[in-house]
Amino acid sequence: MLSIEVKDILSNNSRFYNLSDSEIVFGRDPGSQIAVNNKYISSKHATLFQEDGKVYIRDEKSSNGSEYYTHYKWLPLGPRKKELSLPLQLKLAEAVVITIQSGESRIVSLTEVKNDSAIMVLDICGSTRQAVYNEEIAFHLKQRLNTIAKPILYGAPVNFYKNTGDGFLATFDKTTQAVNCAVKILRTLEKRNGKSKNPPIHVRIGLHKGQTYVIDPATEDIHGIDINITFRIEGLKKSSLPKGTVLYEERDRIFASIAFYDDYKKHSKRKKEIFTSCGPAKLKGIHDKIEIFKLNWR
């Protein structure tokens, strides 16, 4: 018996199944064992097989692809059956996340595994507004961002990666790795924007250094106050900074906390200073003000 959660990323809605079939098809076809009513999902998108106590998955040559999560990375799933161990996560077309567990498995809550991490949060600017006018283009831009960012992140290497719909959350062992990735992503997007006939992709990046925790061993998702701080830095408003600051930018920017800056300065071999202080910022939901630094990536 398998316990399966199907979560639509855009609507944030979940459905749950308990199935023991030897072959389980995920697809838009209403006749599928698990029918996914999402226009980005193919009629027959992916298939799960249970054979001799083992679990295999394959992509059915879907239009928008499938991925599986392993060792803090999303990797492409091909047309050949691949053996995977439970619990596991699948992602269909960057639109649906499927969590699969043994019916006998149990999600252990509050099993905290502490990690000291360099944390990055990236978000596309104006994605909600773009989706209102043209959802197809908005989805294309998100997919294009992923194809640009993932090779850069995995080459760092990244320790943890999670798609957030309009961007991603990632962690690294070193602040120098996070800086190199952030700068390379923005420079690559700048080149892409200058050549593409599609709308430009503009992003905001937040960087922080702190503790992360694994709360749910089944999904290996990470949590912690320092994750929240990084999201606040990514979405930093000008009104949160001291009056008169001239360093604020709405998009194509990288802001970092003083904790991140101090660690980077300690370990970086760069002779040129690439950070400029913006002053202390009041972040929503954070009691103490945090000094913010702008990374001058150009």
C-alpha cells in the first residue's frame, strides 16, 4: 500500500490517495489511477511500478517533463524505468509535486537536524501581474529561469533546492558559493534578456547566513527563523531602509544580511570590495533591525 499526496503548486491544493496497484499512471486523462487536472500535465505523464517489493518510475515522454528529488537536488526522469526508494518526491512539469510513502511509514514531526548554511532566496519580479495578462508566458518565464539557474546552482554545488513557484530557495556550505551563483544567475539573465524576443526575466535575490532545520524527513523540507529572514531580505522594501538611501533597487538586485557579509569577508579571496552597506533595516516579523548590504554584481 502506498500513501500518495498530489499537490498543485499554483493553487497550493492537495489530494491524497492510498493505492496498492502494481502500476499507477499519473496523467491528465480522467481514466488514470491518479488523474491530474492541470493543463501542463500530459494525458499520460508518468508511471509508477511496484515489482518484487521495489518501486520504479518512468516519464512517459511527457511534453513538460518529470523530475525526482534526491540528495537535495531535482534530477530529470527519463523514459526508462528508474528504481527509487521510499519516501520519494516527484515533480511533474514544474506544476505538480507528488509525495509517495509506504502506507506503513510515518512522518516524524519536529525531528530537527541543524545545519549552518548560506541561504539564498530568489523571486521573479512581477510574476503575479504577468500571469494575470498571459499565464502561458508567465509559466514559460518560470521554466526558463529554472533551466538557467539549476546548472549554476548544482555546479556550486547547492546542498538544498526547493522550487517556490515564482523562484526558489537554496542553501550552500559556503557564502562564497552563494555569491558566485547569485552573480552568475543575474549576468546570465541579463544576457538572455538582451537576446530573447519573449518578455525579460527580472529577479530579486536575498542572501543570509544562519541555521536551517529538517522538520519533515519524508520531504527533507527545511525551516527556521533564518529561512524567514532570507525571504524578508529578498522582498525588502525601500521603506524598511533608513530615509535617504540611494542604494535601493526594485529588481535585478542582490541584498545580503550582515551575518552573510561578515562570513563572506572572512572567507573570500577577492581584493575588491563588492558589498556596500545600506544601513539597518526593519524586516517584517523580525524583532531586531538587521544591517543590509547591497552586492554590486555589475
